[in-house]
Amino acid sequence: MPQKPKPLDETKSMRAWWGKELRNWREARGMSSRELGAKVHLSATSIERIEKDERPCNANLASQLDDAVQAGGALRRLWRLVEEEADKRSADADKTPGGPTLDGIGTPTTGMLGLSPPVFSERSLSPVERRAFFTLGGIAALAPGAFIDLLPGSGPTALPKMVRPEDIEQVTTAAVTLAGWDNLYGGGGIARSSSAGLFIWARGLLATKYPPQLESDLYTAVGRLSMVMGASAFDAYEHHDATELLRFGTWCAERANNWHLRAAVLNWRARHEIWCGRPDEGLTHAENGLVRADRLTHREQATLHNARARAWAKMQRPKEALAAIRQSDEVFDRARDGEDAPWMAYYDEAQHHGDSGHAAFDIALMPGQSPSLAVSRLKTAIEGHTDDYVRSRALSGAKLATLTMATGDPQQAVVIANRALDEVGRLRSKRAATDMQDLSKASARYARKPEVAELRSRITTTVLA
């Protein structure tokens, strides 16, 4: 039986990161190391050593490998960063002792970040940062040790010499702010545009010296930021970014030994996988989150049971889905104020009914199933969501309108849908846009009704805006 490939550590250098990306592309194309080697006249062992950063590579070979795995130039572009890192290290080695003293990660020993977390525009990024974030999609900085060298040596983005509680508080404030923007404007709005620089700096703290007593708080704060950004990327349909950010958030939570953050991130991973058509993987994440449920709060358990319900519903298993909803209700009813971490503040009665209502929605569309549970849940969610959670209210409204249309009441569906459309028009949310497209499909049989025709036209205009 062939051995499982050794996990690669992309944190050592840009060259190590490039090797891991090569393996990712090779595996994505279903190629063995031997098959790839044959295309570039190398042995399987040589390919594996390049992937492990144990064998030299150059620009010409990198270009050949890009062609062989059909990476479309991604590996060529990434190789430029490998060369720039090598050039920088060479330049650093040539510096005289009288130059600025560095702390080992390319950051001056003096200078602290100001009180306000930086928000990067394209113009404020260095040429290397621009190439990394706008060519590679912004996700390249995920590995704990990668891209630290891209941080300017001075100015507002300089890393501190030693992490302080105030630095951790800035990361937490960034996560709270981005989460608020995400709920108000959707994942494709300001939250997504503003997060790259914040994340580079926050991740950089993990490679900075810190007192042992701050380790858990530091990894919790960075993990929380990663979770918020992952959820935002999910809403913007940047699915690769969402997967990597949420995976990184899970790693941070486990490094911090924070069971509460771990449960929250795994809930998002479950929801993301389910939405992407992989309910079995989503169910696995939800079940994994419930490991040692005795360490979780009641609301945390409720979110994960609702994720289980959504997975079962997508797998056409109504009995299991309804059982999971009942379990979620039972633990949610035992929730107590003050027992949850701050990031669970969103999970109130409206959110609970919305999450379970989305699972009940999928059940209601199955033959022989009643829509009453879904209708009741979604109505409660819509009525209970405050203006701080516009997207959640819009998503529940779209589902309720679709269900009402599907069950034969187009007039009432139009009323519900128009209210939801008012809110979808304020968002940059591809999830909301997809739900509206589903509503338009459900309304096709009533397209000759003037009010439905007007609604369908308005959906098209809103979604394309």
C-alpha cells in the first residue's frame, strides 16, 4: 500500500511554499510524481524532492512544471516571489554591521504599530505585496511563517519587537469590526476589501516573540480574525480562500486550546461545505465540533446540531434532520446569558430559528413533507433580526418567499420577496444573490401574473447590479 504523502511545511520559506503549491496542482490534476516527472524529464524522486524543498529548482524548470500541471501561469508568478525572497536575503547578507538591527523576521527592533489597525488600499501596498495579494488572490499569507518579509521595515505596518496585550486587543477589534461590516454589507463589500493588510499584520504576530502567558490569547485573537475573514470569503464565493482561512482558524483555536473558538470555526466549515454541495464533509465538521460537547456552551452545541440538520437535509434524510433540529432546540432552551464567548453574541433566538429554518426549508421541499415548521421558523427569524443583521434577515426572507411561492401562494410570496429584495440590494452577498435566483426559478410557473413578472424583473436587476 503506498504511503500517505508527508505533510509539507510551507512556513519555512517562499521556496517551500512554492513546492507545496506544486504538489497541490499535481494532485488537483490527478498526476503521480512519476507522471509529472516524465513530462519534464525528471524522476519521481526529483519531483518529490522539489515539492519538499530538498532539491534546487530554477525559473526555467518552474515554467516547465507550470505547463505540465496546467497551472495557467500561477506557478510562474509565484516563482517571482521565490526569486525576490532570495534577492532580499542576499541583500541582507551584504549589509554592513552599521545598518538597522533586525529581530530575526525582517522587522526593525524599534517602533510599534499605532492604535488604529491599518486598512490597505492597493496604492498603500508595496510592489511585492500588490503582486502577492492581487495576483494570487490574497490568500498567500496563510502559512504562519510566509510573507513576514513582505512587511515594510518601518511605518504604520511594522511588527512590534514583543507582542503586548494591546496588540492582541487590536486584532480582536479588527475581527469585531470586520464581522459587523460583513453582517451589514455582505462578504463582497468593505469587509473583504479591508482585510488583507489586517491579516498580514495579525499573522505576523505569531512569528514575533511573545510572553508565554499571552500565547492562548494571541492565537485566539488571530484565529477569530481568520474565522471572520473565512466567513466573509464564503459569502463572496471566494471558496478556496474560505477553506484555507477557516482551516487556519481551526489550527489557531487548537493551538490556543480554545474549545469555544474551535466549535465556532468548525460550525462555519460545516456550513461552507454544505453550501458547496459537500454535505457529508459538512456533517463531519459538525460532528467533530461536538467532540467533548461537555466543554461547550449550549448555544455552541445548538449551532453545531443545526449544521448537522442542514447536512442531513441536503442528503435527503428528513428523519435525521428533524432529530438534529430537536436536539438543537433542547440545548438552546438551556442557554444562559453570560456563558458564551463574545463571538457568539449573534446567536440569539432569531438566529437559532433562522439556522434551523434553513434546514427545515430543505425538508419542506421533499415529497410528502409539511412546510409548517420551516414557515414558522423563518417568520420568527425575520421578525427577530435587528438591523445589525441585515444579511441574515434577507437570507431568511428569500427562503420564506421561495417556500411560499412553491406551496402555491404567489401573492403573499411577492410581498415577502420585495421586502427581502430591499435588503439584498444593500448587500454585496453572493449567497443572497443565489437565493434570489432560486426564488426567480420557483416563480416561473406564475410568470404571467403581473406582480410576479415585476418581481422577476426586479430580481434580475438587483442580482446583476
